[in-house]
Amino acid sequence: MTATDLQRQTLRLYGELLARSERWAGKLVFASGEGASATGLPAAVSIAGGTSLILDSDAATVKVVFRSGGIDFVVNTLDEALRVLKNEIRQHKPLSVALIADIEPTLAEISERGVQPDLRWEVFSSPTTELTAWLESQSWSAHEFTAPTTTALRTLDTSLLEAMPPDDSIRRAWLQRITHYQRPTANSSRLLWLTPAEAAHLATGKLETGS
């Protein structure tokens, strides 16, 4: 998966969350499966303001995602995971934790311990009807902007942020936080939801991206 593909999937998962609730602070999202940490879900949940626990048996993938900034903590036991998450949930702070462990026995332990996430997530391979309806209600569709350098991408993000309405917390949070979880590289892209009018304005305006 390319960096742009990962960002596109992360934006979609961010939308899937918001289509279900626009308030994720203090809530826990749980997902499990081999490679689940690399889906972009941890970043999507954190950008939405929530916490996530990702049970992933693929240690190599988890470590790659962690080194790239896509996960905040990596642990090897459920006790460690719950200890790290408890305080952040109480304080309504975003946090992502990947638990490296065998899936089936750990799922049984989670059930025995009575852990009750607010959402047990399935990483959908295509947009759901909930997301499609939510985007239509906002008159939004995804648009891609490219930048030749990391400096240019930062300039692009600033320009896009300035173009967003001041009270638009959803898209402003995306622009402000995505680079924390998915670090920019040369020839980076920025995906953003826009209305047709916004897209036309940005296409005809002088959106500064640098060089």
C-alpha cells in the first residue's frame, strides 16, 4: 500500500467513524486481526479524538507502523494495554495501542475480563452506506492535492486549513493531525473532503504549495 493509498483509507475510516458519531473522546474502539495495525484505523480513531486497542498477531508489521508514527504504544500483554489506555480514556485524550498477541486466546481473555469497547470495528474494504449518506449530507467528496516536497506539503496543508471554515472541526482536525500519524515524504499527497464549490474555488484560485 502506497502512502497515498494509506491516507485515502485512513480518511475513509475517519469518515466511517464520524458517520456513526461525531463524539469519540473518551471512547474505545477495538479491532483485531493480522495486519490490523497497518490499516490506518489507529490514526483515524485518534484524529477523531478517541482511543483504540488494536490486537495484531503480526509483530513485524506492528513495529513498522510504530516506527512510522502510526501507533502510539506497542505492548505484549492485555494488562499492559488496559493500563496504558485507562487513564487516557478517563481524560478523554486520543491514544492508539497495539497489542502483539495471538488473536483467538487474546479475544477469549478480553471476553473473560469483561472489556467492553464502545465499538468493535471491522475494517471495511469499501465505503459503507452510512459513510456514503453522511458525505452526501455534507455535500463532500474526496479530492487529492499533490506537493513535490515535504516543505511544500506543509505549505499546502496551511493553505487548505486557511480555506476551511473556522467552525469546521472535522476537516480542520484532519489537516492538523494527519501528519502526526502519517509522516510526509517527497511527492506527497493530501486528501481532503470538499464541496463542489470549494473544489472549484481551489482549482481556480492560487493555492500555494511551494516547490
